[in-house]
Amino acid sequence: MGTLSLEDFVDDQPWGDDLPLLEDIPSENPMPGVRIQRLVTRGDKRGELTVLMSALLEPIAPPPHVYQVSAEAGSIRAWVYHKRQFDRLAYTNGDLRAVLYDLREDSPTYEKLEILDVGAANKILLTIPPYVVHGIQNRGKSTATFINMPTAVYDPKHPDKSRIPFDHPGVPYKFE
């Protein structure tokens, strides 16, 4: 067995394609502050690489707190909103439905619903501003996960999270 040195390693080559790291997905009547970006996956014989967030092309607020959430098959995680933070949710697997409901009275999209089918077939980064109510349903047959990279750290002693049950009659959407 020989001695290993740093000179034994070979530098990576630049990506030889024109694929963007993240690509904005336009919406007909977007909710102010909501951003939907397609996540681009690159793969080779070893597997895949998906960039979830990057400051390479534009400045971003660094994620002070990153966590993974699992959703059991058929489960519903709704309804919630934040007062101080933006959620930045990366969906890369499973078959999930994300639903947004704008309860900001001063918003041009007040009381508007946005329904997004996301996961393995539609990998996206979804940015949700404060006071936009949101929920998720796993419509698949197995556990799905997603990553949250919010703009504020979660403080268990002072949580920035307000909830109502998923079947609350005040939200004009019914998970099925």
C-alpha cells in the first residue's frame, strides 16, 4: 500500500452543460413574496446531485436552521403560518401536494389559493413569506421527505408558528 498525498487527487471538471442551478417558474397571478423555482438534477452512473439553494447567481439570506421533515403516506401537515420568517421548502421526492392560502389583507392575492403538486416528478424550491398559510399532503404510497431552510432559526421557547387543524372550515381547500 502506497502513501496517499493531495497530489493524487484529480480536480473536478466544470459542468459541461447550460442547465441553470435553479430556474424560476412563472405563475399567472403570483402571491407577493412567493417564489417557485425548479430544482435541476444532474446525474451520472453513481447517482444524482440536486442543488437545493445557491448564492452563486444572486444573493440569498443564509439558512440559519436547516431541517428535514418526513410525511407518512397519506398524511396531512396543515395549516400553519409564520409571522417573522420565510420558509424555503425543497421538495425532491415522493408525491406531495403543497397548498398556499394568502391571508394578508393588504395583499393583491388576499384569499387566493395556490395548489402545487411537487416531489420526485416536480422538484422545486418553494419560498413562502410570513402570513401565507400553507399545508402539505403526502399523496403517495410511501414516506416522503422535504427540506426546510427558513430565514430564521427555530426557537423552541418562542416558536414562530401558528396552527389550525387541516380540516378547519375557514380555509377553502379540502385535502382528499
